Amino acid sequence: MANMSLKKNEMPSQAPDVRNKNFKEVTLGYTPEQAVDEANRCLNCKNKPCVGGCPVAIDIPEFISKVKESDFEGAYQIIAKSSSLPAVCGRVCPQETQCESKCVRGIKGEPVAIGRLERFVSDWHNANVNASPEVPTSNGHRVAVVGAGPAGLTCAGDLAKMGYKVTVFEALHLAGGVLVYGIPEFRLPKAIVQKEVDSLKAMGVEIETNMVIGKVETVDELFEEGFEAVFIGSGAGLPRFMGIPGESLKGVYSANEFLTRVNLMKAYREGSDTPIKKNTNVAVVGGGNVAMDAARSALRLGAEKVYIVYRRGMEELPARKEEIEHAEEEGVIFKTLTNPVEVLGDENGFVKGIKCVEMELGEPDDSGRRRPVVKPDSEFVIDVDCMIMSIGTSPNPLIKSTTEGLDTNRHGCIVADEATGATSREGVFAGGDAVTGAATVILAMGAGKDAAKAIDEYIKSKN
């Protein structure tokens, strides 16, 4: 029976004053009854506008129709045709600006909770189905993938389905890229990422960890070993800093280092090999999803006060609405229209505060957002003993510096065709953050998917 409610089914979650003290997943997922009820809000539009908003083109009305029938495995199989990481996407994709933004139900109310339904279906499959994926018949061709993040894993999965022998080379000791080192456990449990990685391995994808391409081996050497094409999905892990006085003080982290210690190296556990000093007051500079992740992690590590310091207003925060709301509920303090100009230190070289200036919004800049300008005579100090910089990242220059004929732009990103991922070097394709700079998981997956199709066409044209 159709559900014409103007509101989504609420997502069950831990209470804010409980979850801000643990690293367990914040949201608990729909029950089967809630999932079916939410699916019945879908009008099954013939022109499927929501599909146009999905970077990997999942047949959204079709999988939701299966949920309506309580055929949850059937729904999963439809999603799996297009997505190699469905349980991940259901948790971290910005559906509100993609598929859900195109939903007709959103015109006069809230859109169908597409992301929550995708998560439910994927979790149901993982809990109830143990069958290994089918191993495709080999076509005898080999492809190398550099980086086991969302772009690389998606490219590898799609190529494996076509019969290619794929080897993924990952610099860290675990596959998953930003999914394991960047996104906290309370947003994306690492067991879920491992389950998705294990599914790819079961299809025949080989993953070699602790392999820094550009140092242990070069792209040129991969071709010499018999790989017929290389996909570079090495991400954008090189942090940026503001260049203000005091950034070298003890207690200043990049968000990448801070989150890697917490997520990959489990710094929050007693006896961790890479501990993080327990801080009293923490300032996180930036307003994106990574900033929210760092701030919420700092709270869970025991900080009494955690500030988000952002030079524009609340309306301009680039983070997902849900992440901002969760941060506010958990007690993060937002210092908007504020910009640091100096990190202050004590006599032992530790952070003791940040000197800031108040900002106001002026005329729009090239991005269309109003440019923040400094208010005169507005300096003030926030007392903190830790500062986390979350103002963006860029690709590591290692691959560019060791690969002949690979063009990059002024930001250090690999130049690649938007539709195919083809680069200036024949046989080398690239996608995800290594090309775009820091972006979303689903956009990286879309790039990996497009590149897999292009690699297949390229190898076929050579044989």
C-alpha cells in the first residue's frame, strides 16, 4: 500500500550523550518493517529522475520495488549490478545532493530515503547470505590498479566481472583507502569495508599491500611485468596547511594524520602503538565532512570542548547536513565566521591557543560563494591545547615524479579525460581524488566504473 507521508521514516540511532563517548556506529539502521514502509513512499516514476543523480547509475526504483515486496536479496542483486560497495555507499554517500535531490517526493516533502534503504538491503544481505560471488571466466588479460580506495576497488571489481586478472597495489597495510584511514568507525564500521574487500577477493582480485607505487615499483615496471593497462586511484592524501605562525608546534595535526591514527591505528585503545595525547580543548579548522569526523573523534577521545573553526557561516558549511546535525547534537561548538591567524605556544613548544579574527561575508568569489573578509580590530584568542587542520588535501607527487609522460595540473592532480579516465600516457588511466582532488566516495566510484569500461575498450582495441 502506498505511503504518502511527507516525511521519511526516522533513522534509529544512539542517543547523543551516549554515542559521543564511544566509537560504535551512530545510526542503527531500519528494521524490515521500516524499510518496507519507506519503500512504499516511492512512486516508481517512469522516467527515473533519481537514477540520473547517481554517479554509478543504480536502478533505484527497481531495487526499491523489490524492497516493497520484502525481496531484500533481489533488491541487493540489483544494486550490486552497478555498485561494488553498496554497504559503504548506503552510509557515506551525500544522497541529499545526488539521487535524493532528484526524487519527485522531495517537491512537496522529504524525498524517499534512498540511502537508508540501500544500507538496509546491503546489511540484510551481509547478515543473511553467505554465498561467494561467482568467479568470472578469465579473458587472459592483466590490469594493475594503484590504490585500494573507492575508485581503485570499483575499477578492480568491474574489470574482474569482465574476466580480467586484476592486481591492486595498496601503499598501506590494509585495503580500503579513505574508507579505513579517513572515515571513523562510528560512521563506517571497518568490518563492513573488509566484507566488501573480501567479496572482491572472492571474485579473483589480488590485493598487494605495503606497495608504494613510485617507490617499491614504478608504473613503467608494472608494464614490464606484463600488465596491459594501469589505473591510478591513489587518492589525495597530502595535507594542506594555512602557512600561519605556530603551525609546527606540538599538538598541531593534519586531519589526515589525526584520523589515520584514530581509524587505522586505533589510537583510542589502551596501549596503542600510535597514541594521541588526551587533549582538553580542541580546535578543528575547516567545515567539510573530514572536519566533522575529526571533531567528533576528538570528543570521543575525551576532549571537554571541541570547536569547529570556519571562516564562512553555518549556511556555507560544505559538510553533509546529517553530519553537521550529529556534531551539534554531540556537543561540538561551531565558531563560524572565524579564521585563525596564529597558533600560540607555551614555553615547552606545545599549543596553548589560537589567535583568530572575525570574518564577514563580502561579494561572491569564483565558486559562487560569498568571499569572507576580515573584520577590522576583531582579534581574539580561543584557548586550546590541540589544533587539527582540515582545509583540504592534494595528491602525493610520487607517482607523477616517477612516471614518464604523465601530465598533472597546478594542484598536482593527474590530468585525465572526464568520461574515460584516459591520461596523457598511453595505457594509463586515472580517477577519483588523484584527478579531482578531495571529493566524495561515490564520485570516486563513478570514475573507477567509467575507467573500467574504457580500459576494457582500450585492451580490446589492441588485441
